[in-house]
Amino acid sequence: MTTMWSTNQVSPRERLSYWTDAVCDAYVQLGCDVPDDKKDIRGEIRLAQLATLGLSRVTATSQWVRRTADRIARSTEDYFIVSIQSAGTGRIVQDGRQALLTPGDFALYDSTRPYELIFNDDFQQYVLRLPGAILRSRLKGTEMLTARAVSGERGAGHLMMSMIRLLAANLDTLEPVSVAAVAESVEHILIAGLSTLPGASEPAVPVLTALHREQIKAHVRARLRDPRLCVAGIAAHLRLSPSTVHRVFAGEPESISGWIWTQRLDGAKRDLCDPAHDARSVSEIAFSWGFNDAAHFSRAFRDRFGCSPRELRGVHRNSATTTR
């Protein structure tokens, strides 16, 4: 399902207020202003929700957008937002850095800290919005990756722009069963691009540590749905000590226990978005992924994805109905 906001729907004197409300609805609570030499603002936002990933296209005239400490204090929004420049130029300012985006480039910013978006002329961007917990569980030191431009001329940056354009052009024909998988593919390409930035570099991992880490992950994936899966059992199966298992994961974004939880939550999310599982209850899906407390599952799900399991299922069903 696509939602659209356009300033063409309102009179000129109402456009700035309307546009500010639109960007707040589409992203997070923000303030918008036009440059002193401009008297008007015009723009359009088209937003589609792909599981927990928001994909939008923004076409607008010059403006300044600010996420202030005051607005952050009044809301609990925790998202990473990615601007992918498709026309014109834009600047992203956060954490003492500034990223200049030209067509094809993209950059990340974090809604839990102040930022500015500066557009001195007409522009167009594709914008991704994903829950903060998702990226923090996959990348370490995300605060070092904000407001750093990833070039669209080569590598993951070029692939990102190509994929987003193709996806945006084919949203109406996207099969509901593939929505969650497509969203995860976009997230993987995003992570690949961010991993090329200087702030993402990590110390080399010893060969034995890397081997043990892969053995642990393989065993966890094979037993992920078993509610009895625990660090002691993993250690015993691989003939390692529990302390070694914890030490092997010390360089990862999450602890071993946290990684198990996120793998289970991601699996449950895919099932909730899959029409083949529509007849199953939320609790049934949760228990099939190794959870044994429905209330705890719902809280953990909201913490990771920013919505309840039922809310996600409702949005996905509405989207599926609209595209049929």
C-alpha cells in the first residue's frame, strides 16, 4: 500500500504547515523551513511499507529540515534513516560531520540524535527508514557511520541506487510473500555500503576465533527453534567452554544470547509477513521459533521492530489486499 502527500492539495499559504506535517507522518518529528529568499514550498512524498522497512520517494523544492533535541525529548522514535540522492544535491549534518550527496550517493542518520537536512535547490531522494535496533544488531559503532557519504559511482552504493529504483518502479507488482525477503535484501546492501566507511573498520579476527564463530552460528541456526537452546548446550556440543563461546562473540555487535534472540525474532517476522501463515496465530508463530512466553515475545518484537506483531501483520495484510 502506497501513501502519498502532495502540496498540490492545499493552498499556497497552507503549504509549509502541510509539508511539515507530512514529513513528520512519513519519518519522525521534524521541523521544516524555507530559505529567506523563498516564499513557498512544494513537494510530494510517496511512501510504501515493506515489512518493517519504509521506502519513500521525496520530490521537493529547497528547504531546511531539522531534528532538534527538543523534538527528540518529546518522542520515542528510534529509527535509522537513509537518504539516497536521485536528483539535485543535499547535505546531511549529524555528529559533527557533514555529508554532501550528489545523485547516486547515500548517507545514514540516526533519529535519536539531532540532525539537519539542507537542500538549497530542487531535489529528489529515495529515503529508507528502518528500526534502530535492526542496524545496531548488525553493525558496531553506528554513531561513527552517520553523515558519511557512500558513493553511488561504484560498489554497494551503485547497487543500492539500481535496486531502489527498480523496486520503487515495481512496488505494485511485488508479491506479498516476497516482501520481507526483499526488505532484508535492501538492508544487506545498505550494510555492505556502510561497511566500506572508515568508521566501520574493525580489527582482524584470529583464524581460530573466526572458525569458532562460524561453528557457533551454524549450530544455532540448526537449533534455532528449540526453546532449550542455550550457551551451555552450544558449548557442550562444540566441546568449548561457555566462557570461550562468550569470548568468541565479544567482537560481534551483540552477545551470543542477543544474537539468538534477534535470529528468532527475524524468523517470526518473516512468518508474520508470509500469507502462507495467515491462519496461524501470533502466539503459535512465536512458540514455533523457540519463544515460550507470548507477552515477552511481543515486547521483544516491539523493541526490535518498532511495532507489535499484530500491527505488522495488519499493515502487511492491507498492503497485500491493495496490490491484488
